[in-house]
Amino acid sequence: MVDISNCGRRCWLVLASYLRGFGQVMFCDNVLSGLLFVIGIFWGAYVCGTPIMACGAVVGCFVSTLTGYFSEPCKENGVIGLWGFNGVLIGCAFPVFFADTWQMWAMLVFCAMLSVWAREGFDRVLSVFGLSSYTFSFVGITWLVLQSASMIDGLCFLIPDGVQPYVVVDVETIVVGWLKGVSQVFLIDSWQTGVIFFIALLLNNRIAAMWVAVASALSMCVSFVAGLPESDIVRGLYSFSPVLTAIAVGCSFDRQTWRSVFLTLTAIITTVLVQIAMTKLLMPYGVAVLTGPFCVTAWMFMLPKYYRGVDIKE
């Protein structure tokens, strides 16, 4: 006889790990938070008129989670959603950069699978230094595809409007930009999605939610002072990497002290500067920085802990 209760438990574990895959993009291993991230992605895709992005995220997470179950021996990674988050980001990014063709979907599925093995490989190498690969699997794979796309039949670039819109910087615009700094982690240009994501973070970790709010605001201030394009600032394009850095660094301490606060604030500012440098470096190649500045800065600030012989939590 089939054990119905055991079957139901297995189905729940699979669904939970799938939803956690969405949440782990922003370090959330809470099922309800993951569900809110899914809702936020669908709402943002609807508001922005890009439903294909939501479909890409769903497919990317499904493929990468399934790949992990069949190929990775450590099932604990699947339970907490670590197989899915790079697949989610790949699923969000490819429909943004490429036209809706079967070749794009085939590449999305293949790269979502590849992200599981790439993350496992990068994590093994970086674990020697007490580091995680974070979203670098998504970044590295997407960079490779962006560079090779012109030679692959059917991968057609979506050419963005090169005209920078005039922006009136007022309180409303700044608040909207502050919220978009959260939604742009998933390449979504929607303040409503930012609100949903913020609620998801609050449900999982109030300290993380606090640092996200601070990071989005501080990175906007630094961007304005640096004289970066206002239209990009108020769309949150200089905030999403600092937001991730703030969670990675700010939540790595058992308690918030003046030292941990100082280090996290410094890391947030550094991420903006790293993004400026990486944007300049990658511009001739037509490659977006994605969450590369977050990875570089997080490694920069987490690595000294290893050399001091201090655990990630202290």
C-alpha cells in the first residue's frame, strides 16, 4: 500500500525547497517568505508588462531544484533552497536580455541546470577561505551567455531605449527609488514588488530587513553624491547589489555592535564604488554588472574573518 502521509510529506518538502529557492536570493529560508517573493515577481512582471520574466523565474527555479535533487548528494542544500536561487535569477535575467525564442528558453533551462553544479564547485573552492559563492554562478554564467549570444542563432538581444528620461527628483521619486532598490535584485522595476519583498524579509529576519532599508537609502545617497545618472538611481540600479551586501555582511554577526554597524555601512558604500568600477570595465563588452559588485564586496569584507581565525558568526 502507498503511504499517503509519507507521500504528502515528500510533496511538502519538495514544494518547500522550491519556494525557499526564491527566498534564498535574499538569504531567506522561510517558506512563507519564498511564497511572497513569488507573488512579488508575478506582480512586478504584470506591472512592467513582462509576464515572460515571471515564467522564466518559475522555470529556472524548477529546473535548478530538480537538477539538484537528481545530481547533488547533499540533500540538505535542497531543503533550504540553495539549489534554486541562481536558477531563479537566470530565469529573471534571460527574458530581460533576450527575445522570446525557443533558443532563449533552451539556453535558460541549460544554464539553470549548470548553475547548480557551478555553485557547488565555486562553494567547494571558496569554502577553503570560509566564503560562499553567493550569486556568482548566476553572474558568471550570464556573462558567458551575453558574450557568446551574438554567435548563437536565435539568441536575439533586446535593445533598450538609449534615451535617458528626464527625472524630477522629489520625495515621491526618492521613496519609489528606495523600494525599487529592493525589487531590482530580481531585475524588476516595480516599487510595489519592493514592498512585497520587504514584507517577506521582515517575516524571515528583521535585522536583514533593517539592513536592506538602510542599504537602499545609503546607496542612493552615495550615488547622488557621486553624480551618477539620476534616472538610473531612482530605478534602483545602484542599490540592488548594496542591498545584498548589507544582508551578507550585516547578518554575519551574532549581535549588532558599533563595529559590525561600521563594517556593514562601509561595505554598502564600497559596493557602490565597486559597481561604478565594474560598469566602466564591462561597458566596452556590452555586459551588465548584475550582482557582481555584491559578490566582490562581500568576499572582500568576509575574507578577513577567515584570516583572523574568526568564524563567520562571532
